[in-house]
Amino acid sequence: MGESNPAGNLLREVVLAVGMIAIIVLGMWAHTGSMPPLVVVESNSMQHDDSGEIGTIDAGDLVMVHSPEKRDIITWAEATQESSIHYGYETLGMPGDVIIYKRNGEDVSTPIIHRALFEIVVGETVPHNSEGDCDEGILWEDECVISWTVPGTDQVNVANISIEFNGQGLGAYPCYGVAAAHGQVWFGFEEYSPRNPGFITLGDNNNCGDDQGVFSFTQGISSSLSGAVRPVIDDWVIGIAGAEIPWLGTVKLLVSGGEPGASEVPGASFLFLIGFVGTVLVIPMLIEPMIRRILSNSPEMEQAEKEDAMASYYEEE
């Protein structure tokens, strides 16, 4: 057999590794229709359990990102209303879809990955006046919106939206923490007047503190450039969260640093990550001797050894 070439072997291994990674990324791109097909979760706002949980989103997890162009987004409200065609639909530990979106459409702020609680859609509209303003309603896409509809609820063509997700005709969304201390048992609000149509989003771990601040005991989140986050329109949606790959994103958070970094990763995730990496390193060490033993007993290996012996003999001659 020919002499080993360390440089050639290293180059071959690098090419094979890069090729395998490229195939995996392209395969996920084909499956999700989104690039990049994976995002790393940085905060614990979607966490269901203090020690982390497989099947839900924890800080340090990788989440597949499906293109929003492939299918409609199903909200928590639609998935919990018994008369809805989407009743019973669940993803990542709770009803409804989890979406990844830009804050008010900006590219500079860190995207948010939260569940779509309900959607506000345009109801009735009237033309604007000669000056381009609205005598009534809110100007949206060159028309004046005078009523709104919330799919999955009884709010149909209403001027202002009032909802309580208390399980009576609608799904039940319980509140805890500060809201519960003030006697607010369920997620709800009255006479909300949207600035635009879109999704109202909420982290599973945020105790009814929705991103847009429609709930009585929350101010919502904000953008560094445009202030309070508004209802999420379709153009701001980066993707729909799919399968969760636990723990592996922790490596990226540890390397990149910054805030929050890996500070919100559950402690158990570090242990599972170490165990996973150790398993990946040990398995080849266990398999290689078995493969060598099998190959050493094969006719091809015996023939190769004979050829090596003959080559050595003639070289000595």
C-alpha cells in the first residue's frame, strides 16, 4: 500500500467535512425554504421549565425557520377555539405557531421569536378625504379602517377590540406573577384601538406580558429606532418556528459573548451539551476498532497485505 500523505489526508478530511455541512445546510434550506434555516434562541422568554425541556424553546436551542410564504400562520386564538378548523393545533409545547419577526420591520434590532397569540385583520374601510386624511378610523394602505376583526374570537367588524381569553367561548390563557397579584386571572383587555393590522405576540414565559402592550399590566417591548413594537404585519415576519434542536446553540452564545450571552441558558442544558459532545467524540473511538477488525478479516485486506509484502520484498532486492 502507498505511503500516507498527512497534508493530503488533512485536505481530504476538510473537504469532506465542508461538503457534509454544505449538504446538510442545503437540505434544510430545501425543507424550510428559508436561509439561514436555523436560528439560535438567546433569551428564556419562551422557556416552559426552569431546567429546560425538550420540545419547547429554551435559550441555547437551535430552531428551524420555515418560510412564511409556504403556509399561513395559525394563532393561539384560532388553535383554541373549538369551532375553528385549526382547533387543537400545537407547536413547541403550546397551541398556535411561533414566529420570528423584526421589530417594526427594522434590521438593526435583534429579531423576536414569540408565539402569535391572535391576529388583527382589517374589517370595514372607507375612502380618505381629499387631503389624504381620515375623518374616521385609521389610515392604512391608502384607506381608512373603521373596524377590525380577530379570527378565532367573537370580535368581528368592531371599532375597538375587547377580549378576555377565559375559556368561555374562547381559549383560556391564565396569567401569573404581577397580573395575578392584581387579580387579573386571564389574558384580556378592553377597547383596544390598533395602530395597524398584524399579529399580537407573546412569549410563553412572559406571564401575559405581550410584546405590543395591549394587556393591562404590561408596557410591551420596544425598538431602538421606532419605539413601541406595533402589531406584526406579514412583511416583518422572518419565518415560522419549526423543530427545536436542543442545547447546540449554547456553543454560539458562549463564543459570541455579549448580552444576554449564555446567561439565560438553563443549567441542565450545559450538562446535556457536555454529554452530547462527549458521546459524539466517544462513538467513533468505539466504532473504529470494530471496523478495523472487520476489515482486517476481509479478503481484500488479506490481498492488500500480500501485495505490500511482495512490494517490500522486491524493493529489498
